[in-house]
Amino acid sequence: MRRRVSAAVIVSVVVALALAGLGTLVLSRAAARRSAEADLRRQAGVVADLAAALGTANQPDAEGNPRLSVTSLRRMSDAFDLHDIGAVIVGPEGRSRGELPAGVTLTPAEEETVRAGGLVSGESAGGRLYAATGRSVGPAVIVVGMTGTTRGLLSGPAGWFVISSALVVALAVGVGLWLGSRLARPVRDATAVTERIAAGDLDARLPDPFPGAGDETAVLARSINAMADALARSRGLEQQFLMSVSHDLRTPLTNIRGYAEAIADGATAPGDGARVISRESDRLERLVRDLLDLARLDARQFTLHPRPVDVGSVVADAAESHRAELAAAGLSLVVQADAGLTGTVDPDRLAQVVGNLVGNATRFAAGAVTVTASGEPAESAGDPSATTGHRSVVVQVINDGTPIDAADLPFVFERLYQGRRRPTRSESGSGLGLAIVRELVTAMGGTVGVHAPTD
């Protein structure tokens, strides 16, 4: 990441400078050409006037043409910092003597213009700017031509731009490397911590971001720390789960083995021993069944058969099937189910949910367990367009025992979670019933929760 960020910064700066430089050089070149051509035209006029004056001051030659020495022209070229200069003297009879600078060839229209005292300019065959003009000296005409050039690409403002661009690129390289290292450091730290977590070190954490920090790296750090906390808690629950299952398996097996040996030794009546073995076998069966159900729920391999049913009847029947069990424990059962509660659920799974909730309530109730099923009218749910029927069905299983500790409320549906409050009755199920309730209710599109009075 560091290399990519640094390269992105450097490339962005270089591309921006290249585009700006290209535009600057093109504009500078055009402006320099216009300025040089204007200067050359002005200088051509001055030199032509001087040449005419010199030619007038000197005696004409034998043919009556003015004299103009090459030395005088060279001195003028040096004085005006020209590339080259030349002159052509056109006599009265149209014959010419001398030559213009190399590469400068006037068209017939341009010759006519300069002979009339006009001024022409352009670019010669050699790529240099030229200017030419003529002056009359007696019956003859002196045509003066000169060539110049624009300044180099690296001269003037363009040169300073190139130098400053090089400095900016060097600075961009330094800033890019520093910025890449600065931005990549949190990612490198996060990578190192996640590798430690993947290796099993669930105590690895990133430094907590500043309070209120909401940038991407802060969110990433909080997410990784939250993931590590969740994994550590899951590992703790897994260890607790294994220990609890091992204990729940060992206890009935020990009892079964003990009573089997007692029957074999004649230390106990066969009927009493058989009843204990049967009870412990049922306990083992419940544990294995719940483990299998929970495994299927986790793997999403269980099947649901939802269909419209009378939810009140299903809830009432499931609760009534536990009346004898509650009576044996000295508890009363109260069932209150509204009539006509129609819902689309799997009746067998709903009965299993109610049975698990009633079984859990039996462990903590002091004298009674109450099961209710009621409907929530659509109007009360904020749907004025529905005037009949119910939006949802609420099933509650209430026991009159000591309320659940507030610290345990978020975890009561965890697998084998051991709360601070101990059950009133030690005879129980597998400890997985509430976890199965949550999975089944969620799969059927419902929600499950727990409420404990604070009074």
C-alpha cells in the first residue's frame, strides 16, 4: 500500500506538471515567436534605413548602383544580435547584385512588396524567422533581409518553469514516500494484529482510536477490536459449552452405570434401579436430541413446514402437555390463548418452542407458570388501512420466581449460559433449550426476547 500511495502521489504531480508544462511551453513558444517576429520586422526597417543612408553616402559604382560593403552589413548584424543579414541591390534596369540570408526566398508578391518599400516576414526554409524590406536609393532599390530565432525552450520563463518543476517533483517524491508510510502504517498494524488473531492470540488488540475519530482507519481499528472481543467471547462460550456438555453427559452415565452395577450386585431393588436408569436415559436422550437440533440449526439443514394454523390452539396444546410435569413439581399452569389467532408457522416447531420455554420456566418458578397467546391489532401497529385481523401474535411464558439479574438478560439465549441466579429445581433439560428457541423463532420470521420486572 505504501508503494501504491507514494506512486499515486508522484504520478499525479508529474502528470499535472507535464500537462501544465506542455501548455506553458506551447503558449510561451507562440508568444516568443510573435515577439521575435515583431522585433525582427522593426529591426529590418531600421537596418534598411541605415543601409539606404550608407548607400547614399558612398559614391555609386560604375553602373550607378549605390555601394554597400559586406563589412557594414556584418557590423549591423552584430549590433542587432541577428542570426544573419543580407542585402540585394536592384539596379534601374532590374539587374540585382548581392543575396539574401540563406534559406530566405521571397515570392514574386513579396518582392513586389519590398521593392515598393513594404515589409514582409515569415519563416524561412531552415525554420528561422525572417524579415525583409526595401528602400529606394536614387534609381536603385536596396532590399535588406535578415534572419533571427526565438529563444530556446529552456530560456526565459520556460526555463524557470522546468527548474521549478524539477524541484516540485523532488518534493513530491519525498511527500509521497512520507504520506505513503503514514497512511500505510495503520494498515500494517491492522494486518499484524489480524495475523496474530488468526494464529490464535485473541488478546491481540489495536490501540484504541481517539474518541470521536470517524476516519476509515479508526473504524477499521474498532472493527478489528470488536471482532477480537467477539472471538474471545465465543471461545469462552465454546469452552464452557464443552465443559457443560461433558458434565451433563458424565452425570447420567455415572448414575446409569452405578445403578446397573447395584442391580447386578443385588444392592438395590431392580425396579428402583430401572426407574433411575430410565430417568437418566431420558435425560441423555434430551441432551443428544437438543445437540442434534442445534447442529442442524447452525448448519441450516433443518426443515420448516409453515402453513396457516390457529396459533392459539397450538400454544395451548403445547402448554397443556406439560401440566402433569408441573403438577409433579408442585406448580400450577395457567393458559390464556385468544381465539382466532391465525398465523403462518410450522406448528411442530412452534410447539417445540413453547415446550422449551415452559421447561425453562419450570426450573425457576415459585408456584405458577403462565402461558399467554394474544394478537396485536393492525390499528395499534400504525396501519390504519387494515381494519380486521392481527398484524402479529405474541406468545409469553411467565414464571413467578425471582427475576433474572439485569446483567444476565443479554445472554439468556446463549448456549449453556450460566446466570447468577440458580434454578429452584435442579432437575432440568440440556441447557440448550433457549438457544434452540431463538434459532427456531428467527427461522420462522419472528423475534424473541426476555423481560424481568425491576420491582
